[in-house]
Amino acid sequence: PGPGRARPAQPQPPPQPQPKSRELFRSQRKESEGSVDCPNLEFEYRDADGHGAELAELYSYTEEPELSTNRRCFEEDFHTQVQGRRWLELDGAQQKAYVMRLLDGLEVVNRDKRLKVARAILYLAQGVFGDCDNEGDVLHWSRHNSFLLYRLGTFTAFLELLNMEIDNSQACSSALRKPAISLADSTELRVLLSVMYLMVENIRVEQEEDPPEWKTCRETFRMELSFPVHTDEPFALLLFTMVTKFCSGHAPHFPMKKVLLLLWKVLLFTLGGCEALQAMKVRKREELGLPPLPEDSIQVMRSMRAASPPTYSIELVDQQQQQKRGHRSRRPLVKQDSLDIYNERDPFKNDDAGVDEEENDDVDSGLEGELDLMEREAIIPVMPAQRPPIERVSFPKGLPWAPKVRQKDIEHFLEASRNKFIGFTLGQDTETLIGLPRPIHESVKTLKQHKYVSISDVQIKNEEELEKCPMSLGEEEVQETPCEVLYRAMLYNLPQYMIALLKILLAAAPTSKAKTDSINILADVLPEEMPITVLQSMKLGIDVNRHKEIIVKSISALLLLLLKHFKLNHIYQFEYVSQHLVFANCIPLILKFFNQNIMSYITAKNSISVLDYPHCTVCDLPELTAESLEAGDNNQFCWRNLFSCINLLRILNKLTKWKHSRTMMLVVFKSAPILKRALKVKQAMMQLYVLKLLKIQTKYLGRQWRKSNMKTMSAIYQKVRHRMNDDWAYGNDIDARPWDFQAEECTLRANIEAFNSRRYDKPQDSEFAPVDNCLQSVLGQRLELPQDFHYSYELWLEREVFSQPIRWEELLHHQ
């Protein structure tokens, strides 16, 4: 049986109740989504997976025969030009001369000849694997050839061919007429996109031994992709246009997985990954005169430890059975702190409190619809010898994050204090403390010590000033960064881009049901002839699942990249993207994604390692059997699926942070039990983002929920950053008034529209342009009249002037 499914109970002999109890406990463990057996996942979050893995995911297993086709196309041409030598034996000048001759072949009119030449170039980009002995050599020559191809102008040539294929109406109309679309419908596009992807990915990845000319080449390529040279738009916009065209149904044959992978890598290359983003953030804070960041968030998260799930024992089952019969056991009990990463007992809790929590723990079980062992208190007899001592000593003391305070928090605190002690307020004045008692002085001092001013706060303040005083402040100086160029290019079609990405994400999500109206994302994985044997069907099933996982990975990564970079570039650019994601139902979509057996998804084995590139190109393939396919690889988890989950959680955090209306959406869609199940994954970064999402909604979930989930509350306290004066753990939010939520979104929308129109709409007749009030000068101006005006001038006078009676009395009446 698959992960998360209970095996049918084995027949047991009637006596001996103890083994029966053990069997019941084992079956419960099987049903608990594998949370008990889940070990710590040794996963380090990066911008992308390893170089070989990222190249392997470009190809589906159905495309494997095309590798030999590419090789044949290259060798047929190469051996006519170069007799008795291999590609690896040529010197640099000879390799250049041959590539230039290939590029000339792309200019021919005949479509089939062009495709053969493109396949030969693809074989070069794939690393001339026919001449290589191992995977390392293939990857080395793939990088070498990619830099060579770029220097000779291959990318620009392929960009022209890609534009031709996108506008190929014949291919679109034939794909629309077909009842079932297969790999054959997108052959040319797949070859072109594969070459471009290999070039982008090989040039993007830096290695220590890269020669200086490669580093120069990398920077030139980055600039070329970021700032359009020959066209009016960056390359990423062309790929966004392909996504919307595919989703609109006009081009169902577009190979979406390759388009999305290329789009993600182009954005990652041009905008920069998490380390580049952190460096930009530090630099921008310096430019704005803000204090440095309290810590490096990437390093803090890498040093965090995953929270441990509770220890389970047979006594837990016994106690649950007694509760069902109405009996309460009052023997000496001890509570296991499951999510307490420091393993320090709370001295203010007594043992009876553990029993009370147990009794109240079933309150939200109806909401969850299943037994959630992660949040159950594990009740065991006092056996100190069985408790491993290593867990106690290896954890750091203190909280991982420095607390932060906003200016708004200090103002609210002083407003409440002045109302209480003085009886009136002083608005936004945070300096005057006259009349307030000494403890309030100390509190304000502490708050100011931890005050954090974000780049967004400065940008919002500047925007308010520009709106108030457009004349005196003059034109705003906007730095021409790759992010700014991309936003300006995306601006007018941005809602369509977001909707299209979410449509594809919905179709690729494992929880989605196949619907007739949903888009077909399998056009570039289904073969022309459907499988006829069980083995072929199993292989295709794995291929389809892998295909969907890669699509989810690329969309989640590129959405997160856009949000992070737009937020740094200007907060209202980020808010514009966020608002359109929210309007397109991104929040319920991500929650729907997580409403599955998340441990099964993260440990899924939808890959056949012997068929992965570059392994399949240099090694003899063993005979595949149903058993070997079912067994899968030996990896502890699937890197891309865990990466996707973390990205989606981060997107959800970005959409809901400081937004009451969106936080209430989390509550309305009953996200708490869904998120709690995600805590079963023992990976610190994923748990952190789940706990953040639970933290922002605890004040809306009610006292009973908090009481029943004290271990989750404890984990939030220990792992998530503290905001002083934030009553997340105990109070009800004073801002949680439903009638304000709509107003909050509307105000934000008005601010975004004002920003976009001020910065990007440049009308000729501005409302701030000076007006000529002198009658003589207005009448004396020479107006450019159309050439044919004098032909109809007399007719116009007759119709508009002479035939219209002039009512002089009306002119006198109007002031």
C-alpha cells in the first residue's frame, strides 16, 4: 500500500489482549500520515536544486528517444564536415567555425532542414554525450558548449525562431482541431526552448574554476536578458505572453513545463536569488540611512532545528479507550513536550493541567475530520530512563529572532497610556511623556530600542509626500533596475499573467480533480501512441506525476521571486501583484494544495533515476520492471516537492502579513487544521512558515482552540519572531471588525492605482500644466488643421453656426 494508507488488520488469535492493543496502535500509526516515523529531513533551502537535477527536469521520460535523434542529426552533419575526428578533439577555432556553419543552416526556408540543424545545436548544448564516458564529462561539455554558443549569437538566432513559432497560426489551428494533443505537436518549440533553457541554466550557475571570459560573458548575458536591446520588452515578457496565450486556449500545443522552467530561470538569473536579494536589501537600507538588519534571516533559518513530534506509546491508546468509556485515569502522568525545541519544562504548569488539556483536546476534532496525532498530548507513565539525554543539551538558549516594533505600535501604546492616565491624546507624538508614570517611560524606552523601520515604510512615506506636493518635489528619480524594467513591461497585462499562472498551478495540483473545463497541461508529456502494457502505463503514470510536480515547483518559485523583488523595488509594486493574486483566489488554492497527505507528497517517488539526464546518456539502461518502478529511488524525500511546499507557504505568508481581511480568509477557509497537519514534516524552515500562518490567526480562532493546541502555541513562541505589544496568544484583536476589511482593501487599491498612474502614466495634457488665461494669446495661436478641412469648411459653418439659433438671453442668465 502507498504511504498514508492503513494495511488491513491481520487476523489475531482471540486471547492475549496486549498484542491486540499493539496492533491497534500500529494501525493508528499507519493512519497518521507517517508523522510518527518521519525522521528529520536533511534539506537545505536554496534558489534551485543541484545543477544536474535542474537539467534533468527539463526532459520528460517520454522524450528520451529524442536524445538519440539529436545525436544522429549532429553526427550526420558533423562527419560530412570533419572527417575522422570527434568534437572533443577540435580546437577552439575549429569548434567556432563549425557552430557558425550550423547557425547559417538556421536561415534556410525549409522547415525540416531548420529543425535538423536546431537538433544538432541542441545536441551540442546537451554536452555531446556520445563522446563522453561519465555524467561529469557530459555536464562539463554542456557548460563549455553553452558559453561557446552564446558568444557566437545562438541565443538571438533562437529567439527569432521562437517568435516565428509563437506566431505560427498553422500549428495553432491544427492543434485546436485535434481531439488529443501529444508530443509531436510541439516538436519545434520544445527543441528551441530546450536550447535556450540549457544556455540560461549553464551560464547562470557560477563555479569557482570558471575562466574570466566566462564571467564577463555571464554579465553580458544577464544584461541582455534584463534590458531589451533589439525589442521593446525584456525576454521574460515574451514567456509570460506564451503562458497567457496557452491558458486562453489559443495555443494548446505550447510545452508549458519548458516555458515555465525557462521563465523561472530567466527571472532567477536577471533579478537574482536569495543571497543577491539580501545584499540588495542591505545596500538599499544604507542608501536610505536606515540601521542595518538585526540578523541575516537566511542564516537564522539554516541554523534552526525541526520540532520533534510527540512520543507515542500503548498507554495513549489505552487512555483514549478509557475516555470513550467515560472513565478518567488519575494515575501519575507526565507530559511530553512535542514541539518544544528547547525541551525545558514549564515550572508554572502542574501535572493536572496536562489531563485538563487532554479532556479539551477533542473540541476541534470535528473541524479536522481526522485524528491529528501531532497535536495530541502523549500521556506516558513516568519512566525517566527511557528519555534520551542528547535532546536536552544540543539546543541553543534564547530565542532565534530579535524582536521588532513598528512606529505604529509605539503610537498605539502611547495613545492607550495617555487615555488611561491623562484623558487625552497627542496624535502621532511619541516624544512627549509628561504626566505618564515611570513604568510607561521604561516601556517606551524598550519599544524604541527595538524599533524597526522597513524599506517599505520609507517608500510609503515618500509616496504620500509625492502625492501631496507633486509640483514642489518635481519628478521622482526612478533607478532603471532589471526589476523596474520588468514591472513596467508587465504592468498593463499583469492581472492576466497572475490568473494564467494560478490556472496552471490549479491544474497541476495533486488535489485537483480532472474537469472538462480545466486546461490540458500534459501536451508535452503524452506520447503519440498511448501505452499498451502495464509497464508502459506505470512509466507514463510516473512521468505525468513528475511533470505536474515540476510545474508546481517552477510556478511557486517564480511567484515568490516576483513578490520578493517587487517588494524591495517598491512596496506598491508588490501590493499590486499581491492584490491580483488574492483576487484570483490564490489563498484558497494554496490551502487546497495543502489539504492532502502532505507527507506522502514530500516523500513521493515519482522519478526513475536510471532514465534521468545525463545518466541515461552515458550508462547502459537496465531492464525496467514493475517492481523496480514501484520501489523508486532511495531518497529520504523529494527535493522539488519540499521546495514547492516551502515556496507556497512563503507566498501565503507574504499575501496575508499585516492584512486583516486576508487573515480572515485563512480563518473562513478553516486553514488551521490543514496547516497543523503540515507541521508533521520535520523540516525547520517549513515548520517556521506554518507556525507564522497559525500565529496571525490565533486571535481569531477563539480561546478553546488555543487551549486545545498549547504545544502549537508553545512552538510559535519559541520559533516565530516576537512583536512587542502583539496580543496574538491571548487577546482578541481590536482591529478585527469585519466592516473595516473591505475599506482596507479599497484604500490599498486606491494607493496602488495612484502610484501606477503617477509613475507610469505620462499624459501629454497634465492637470498640473500651466493654463493660458489670456484671450488675445489663445485666439492668436495657430492651430494645425487637417488637410481636408477647407473642403468642408463652408458646410461646417452652415451646420454648426448659421443654422443654430443663438439664445442671447441664456448667455445673460448664466453667471
